[in-house]
Amino acid sequence: MTTRDTNFSNEQMLGFYRDMLRIRRVEEQIGKDAKAGNIPGAVHLYIGQEAVGVGFCSQLGDDDWIASTHRGHGHYLAKGGDSKLLMAEIYGRETGMCKGHGGSMHVADFSKGIIGANGIVGAGISITTGAAWAAQLDGKGAVGVAFFGDGAANQGVLCEALNAAVLWNLPVIFVCENNGFSEFSPSSTVTAGAIVDRAKPYGAANEAVDGNDLIAVHQCAARAIKRARDGDGPTLIEARTYRQRGHVEAEASFLGAKYRSDEEVAAWMERDPIPAFAKRILDAEQGTQADIDRIEAEIMAEVAEAVAFAEASPFPDPADQGTNLMFA
């Protein structure tokens, strides 16, 4: 008899798998389109880190706030963003959620509590701290979650935000997605100590978690979210994961040498969160291969529909530049 290793229902487990796979397939398409020259501007993909975004955002509502990084497509989709609106935005089309003016690095949707991705390293940390302060004043139990990379953990804003969050007991969670690299520099060459320990001088709760294990992330997130909603203050979480693609999709055109070995990439690919989660579902008999195949087909159809929607959409009117697009 097969023993389940979680208390999640079959429907929930398949839903987690669907949410991760949606991010992966949408981003794979974005990567292809970027290399084909169909997308304006630089593209930074979240591939390999999907368990972190889904593990957290699956427990948040539209009234909760998140801010992201230049690698923000995954967080947008994990929190309920529409793949058609995302694709149109990245294509620079008027039907995107920011009317084509935000592009890949600045996806946002206030109706979903998505304050926005940000091309400035670490900027989302302070923005989310402010949103959490507003949520505290509002008194309705909302929380703020700031996603940032290990490079951003070296910005002074993290120290400032932790200090304010502890002093004011803010309902905010700082989630460092430690993917091993600050752009093209291995983290070991630019980051001293364990990032999770940076919470300790301020007295903030802190946890490290395997960012490629969705269930572990979900459980860690649940504890931090409950702590925030209960008025027990902020948490710093270090989710250790790996980005399978380059820092930016165009990097092969300007980098003269590799900054990571093929062996390193292959080792982390063996820990890919999506096939690992599919195996977990099958081993626990919480779904069948037919379920996995059906979800794959449905997601691929969704991606094709999103591309068709983007390609058929008009470019924004230049006269709209400078208007208040976020709230239009």
C-alpha cells in the first residue's frame, strides 16, 4: 500500500504541479521568442525556481502584496496572473497588464496584489515593507512578501527593511531566492556568511529551506505567513535553489567564457523541482501519468493561446506615454 507523504489532496497536488508547469512552459516560450527577436528588450527567466514562487503564492490572496525582481514572470503567474496578459506585456502590446509599457522586467497587476517586478536590484524589498506597513494600518490581516535574489541580499536596503520591520512588527516576509549567482558571479565570491543569518542581529524570525522542494517551501511559507497574520512580525527566508538558464537570455552573445561548468548545471538539473514533483505525485498515487499528460497538453494549449493573443494585439499608442498606466 502506498503511503502519502503529505496531507494535501490529489486535487491540490495536481494543482501545484499545474502551477509550476505553467511557469516553465510560458517561460520556455518566452525564451524562444526572445532568441527569435520577437520580444523587445532583455529577458530574465525563472526556470528552475518555480517551487519557491508557487509554494508561497499558492497561500496568498489578492489582498496580499508581493514584489518581485527582474526575474518576475514566475511570481506573477504563481499569484494568479493571466498568461495572455503576461505574454502581451512582454511582447510590448497594448493588451498587456501594463499596456505594453512595463515589458519583461516590470510586470505588475495591483488587482492581484502584485506590486511589480523591478529592474533595480533589491528595490522590491523596501516597496514591500511599505506595503506591509499599509496592511498593518489597514488592519485586515494582509501580508507583504518580497522576493529577491542572493545578490540583492548584499544591498543595504535589506538591513534597513529588517530594522524597520522588527521595530514596527510588520507583517512582511523577506524571501531570498538564493540561486547561486549574482548575475555572472558565483555567490561564494561576492557573499559572505549565510544569508539567513542576517535576520539574527535584528531579532527577526528566520528559516532556510530547500527551494527545489515545493512541499518544504509550502510548509515554511505557511509558518511565516501565519506569524505575519497573527501579528508576530517579519521573517527572513533563504530558499536555496538554482536558475537553470543564464542570467539573461542574450548572454551568449556577449560573454566570452562560461561562468559555471556543465557538470554543475547537470547536477542541479537532476534536482529539477517539476519532474521531481511529478514523481512524488505518481509514487504517492495522488495522480496518474494520464493526469500528468493531460495537464501538459492543457498548459501547452494555454501557451499557444497566449502567443496568438499577443501577436494579434496592437502596439500601444505613443501618445499614452507618461500617463498613469498602473491604475488606468
